[in-house]
Amino acid sequence: MPAMPPPIADERAGLREYVAAQQYAFHAIAYGLTDEQARSTPSVSALSIGGLIKHVTSCQRGWMQRVAAAPESADADQRSMEDQAADYADEFVMREDETLADILAAFDAQNAETIRLIETSDLSAPVPVPKGVPWFPQDISAWSVRWVIFHMIEELARHAGQGDIIRESIDGATLYELLGGLENWPETEWLKPWKPASV
């Protein structure tokens, strides 16, 4: 995939291609990392590349469950608040028993489901706003599927930007160099595709 989405013919294609571009950025950010590097937290933040990818996987899943259920509400989580909080905290950490390959495989499976729903859902269908969530608006009853997909672009882009900084803190690699290495771009006088230090 090139560094920018392709030309688009209509709204649905635009939403699909911009979501796909942001999803793909995480493959570039993770490119060439060992499990230990993906687990590391080299910046002032407590976040790691592996933890970020776990989070955006879960974030997409939660929002796409709402899209799939629209215009009804998605099933509420019936677990205790302690269990929900523990799962949420785990989203941001790449544990010792997890591998980057497995985290990326789960991410790709969710990416495919997100794209499927973008391609098949009624973009105007109402998506009910969950009640009792302080960061959700209290003065509207529903978003649209269209709004949710725009929100997915926002979420993915925000976390990809965090990932860019973490990756640069690990080994100095930046996004275009990583894309060049991932996609075998030719070397130019202004861009040298990233390669592992040992190559």
C-alpha cells in the first residue's frame, strides 16, 4: 500500500480507503521489531507498540459491535466493573506471553471486519449513544454509522501518531523509512528505506 490512500469515487470508498490507510500504518510502525522491542516503553509514556496495536484492535471491535447492531444498541457488557477495568488496562500492555505476530494477526482479523462493515452497512443508520458514559454526549440519542467510521479514522490516526513517536524512540526509524522498507521502495537521495541494523 502506498503512503497515501488512492483516489476515491464516492463516500463509502473514501471511508474505506482512509480507514485502511490508518490500519496499515500500524504494520509500518511495527515493521522489523522483535517481541522485546514491541513490548518496550522507551518514551516518557507507558505505551508500547504492541500495547497500542492491542488497544486499536479492541477499540475497533467495540465500535464495530455498535455498527453491526445498529439501529439497536449493542449488547451491554454484563461483567463486573472490576473485570471490565482489568481487561481495559490489559489492552495497553503487551504481556510476556504475547508475541507481536499474534497481536498483528488479531489486529488484521479485526481490520477485515471493520472494512466489511464499512462496505455493507447503511451509513445513515443510527448508532445509539450508550447512556451513563461521561465522555459521550448526553444531549443526543444516536450517532450515525457514518459518524462512527469518521471516529475510527480519528482514533486510528491518533494512536498511529503515538506509535510513530514510540517507534522513533526505539531505533530512530520514522514512518516513510519504515513504509519504504516494508514495501521495498527504491532508495533515493531523500529517502532511504529502513533495514535492520544487522543487514
